[in-house]
Amino acid sequence: MSFPITRLRRLRGSQGIRSLVRETTLTVNDLIYPLFVTAGTNVKEEIPSMPGVYHLSLDLLEAEIKEVRQLGIPAILLFGVPESKDEVGSSAYQEDGIVQQAARLIKKTAPELLVVADTCLCQFTSHGHCGMVHYDAECGTAEILNDESLELLVKAAVSQAKAGADIIAPSNMMDGYVAAIRSGLDEAGFTNTPIMAYSVKYASAFYGPFRDAAHSTPQFGDRKTYQMDPANGREALREAEADVTEGADMLMVKPALAYMDVIRSLKENFDLPLVAYNVSAEYSMVKAAARNGWVDEKAVVLETMIGFKRAGADIIITYFAKDIAAWLQEN
Ligand code: PBG
């Protein structure tokens, strides 16, 4: 009788040996937790399509921040739901805008907690697009203007940095946004503020619950003239290349689950820290299945996270961050 020479099961025989040969690890230091801040007082409103995720008013932010810190999560990603919107997203770059107020408060409450500011216009514009819109009444068309939008995005980024944001994360997908924001930050004296570029952001159906949460659904058309076609992988490298050339400090792939190949190819082609955004519908789908008793939430979430890391992500933005931090403490 002949025996197999290679027995892969030898290295799987016990918890101890499995830990010894484990290739990939997940720690709390890998995580960024997104937060939605809103106007008003005493507002803690659950987002219906994202159970466990809330709109929080500033007065309730302190308690939340303390909890995040206690769990050891190093960074939060800040989204604002403003009181008023207009054509040019003014509330995105007001000194007392909701994001700016929240950033100041968080830096006062927990100076060591990193504030990552999402820099976009869609939550702040009445039309819900990520840039400025030019309407042609005669033709009945509307176009998202690129270079004009850059000016507004630079204003937003600089005002966020002034308010104390540690990292600027532009998610608008205009061409040249990294170069524009980099020079705007530098001129304003924020030469050391890093840019986490949403380099590869697809026009995805997986943002649905977020748009409920951020009230940022486009009022007409879609985002396909600026966000990427899900069918394109090579173009992802061109997007990332452009951002690296323009001075990005970190690269992001978004969404994550359906784009693991893109995470891997960016990892192989660039040496910048790589971020995966585990987006809203990726969260909601697991929540819905778990609520029905169809999947084991903790096991599925931890397996997904280790999958992102194995694919090449260094950092994960996820609505599960608080749960994961608690689970990692249990183990
Ligand atoms: C804003 C922005 C979006 C997300 C993050 N920043 C939505 C969009 O592009 O419509 C999505 C995040 C998520 O789905 O969790 N540009």
C-alpha cells in the first residue's frame, strides 16, 4: 500500500498548529468605523436598512466616541447629514457645517482617535450628485462638471482639515481630484495631512442602504459618468496610477466583496497602504440573513474580513467594526 507523501492535514491537526501556520491575521488596528452625524439634539435614529447603524446628533456623539475608543478602534470615517442642501453643496465647506462641528468635537473628546473625513458633495447638494451640475434647458440635459467641482471639493477638504480632520478621504470620482486637493491642502498649510483616495470606486448597487442613510440618492440620472463600470478591471489600475502620480497616500477599492480581484491587483501593482470599503449593502445582506437565522453573523463577518486581508487589504472600513472589535477581545 502506498501512502500520500504530502499530507496537508498534518498542519491542520490542532488549534495550536493551525495558529502557528496561519498566513493572515485580523486585528482591531485594521479597522475604520463609519459614523453618520446629523443636526438636532438627542437624535439617535436607526437607519432602517442598516440595523445597528444610527444617525447621531452632536450631543450624543461623545458617548459613541468613548465606546469606539474603549474598543480600541483607531479611526472613524465621518459622514454628515446636513440640515439644508443647495445646488453647490455649500454646507460641505462651511466652517460650522455638520462634519466640521463633529470633527472639532471628536478631536476634543478623543484626540488620539483618527478622524477620516469623507470629502464629497452628494450629501450636501439638492440634486444629490457628487459634483456641480450644468443644466441645458434647451436640450433638457444635465452634465456633471469636472473642473468646477474640483474647486468646491478643495474648499470642503480644507475646511475639514481646519476643523481637525486627520485624513482626507475624497470619494467624488472627479478627474484630477487628488492633485487639486493636495495643492489646496498644501497652500492652506496642511502639508502633513494624508489623502486616502477612493481611487477605484465602482458605480455600484451595493451603495443603496448608504444612500438612504446619507439622503444622497441622485435626484436625476445616475453616477455612471464618474464612478467606474463594474466590468472593468484594467481601468482600476489606471485610476490608481493617476491618484498615485497626483500624490495620494493611500488607495481604496470600493465596494469590496464583489471586487476582491481588484484589491489583489492593486496590491500587486502599488506599495501604498490599501483600503477596502465593506459597503452598506454588504453589511445589510449579512444582517438580514443573520436576523432570519440563516447564517452565523460572527463567523460570516470574521471570514469576510480575513478574506479582504488575504486579498491584499491593509485597512478595512466596515459598519461591523464595533462588533468585530468586541469579538476579537473575546478570543
Ligand atoms: C459618497 C459616498 C458613497 C458611499 C461612501 N461615500 C455613496 C455613493 O457614491 O453613492 C457609499 C458607502 C456605502 O455604501 O457604505 N460619494
